[in-house]
Amino acid sequence: MKIRILINHISKLLETIFQKDYWSMEDRELANEASKHNIPHVSMGGEHGEHWYMDRAKTINQLVSRDNALRTKQNTILSITALLISMASLIFNYFSR
């Protein structure tokens, strides 16, 4: 059970660090990902908006922008956590002598 939780956390960390390849996704998979994050994935065209289509470039750009914004926040938290662990280790080593 604990190993499964650890693997899940590592998987989420790797997703945070590395960019997803949205261009290799199928249209349906990309639409599901966009819908999950409330990103509109359907555009209208034509004189009266009668033609509906999926604008992949627009959807992917919005998903990448969202990922970059989240990655910045998560990387900051990760860096601060690493700094705190390093300081705790330094203090522990200093007083253990």
C-alpha cells in the first residue's frame, strides 16, 4: 500500500517536471484533458458560427500555459522543501558531533 502511494507521488512529481506531449494525443483525449481543466476546446467558424471544429493549436497552447503556471508554483515549493531539509541536515550534523 505504501509503495503504491510512493509510486503515485513520484509519478505526479515527474509529470510536474516534464511537459506532457499534447501534440501526440488523439483529438478525443485532448478534448477530455481540456474539459478536465475548463479550457474550451471547440471553436466556431463560418459566417454565422455554424461550423464547429476543434482548434488543436489553441487548446494545446492553453494547456501548456496552464502547465507552466502550475510548474512554477510547484517547483518553488519543491525548492523551498529541499532547502529546509538541507538546513535541518546541516543542523543535525553540527549537533551530533
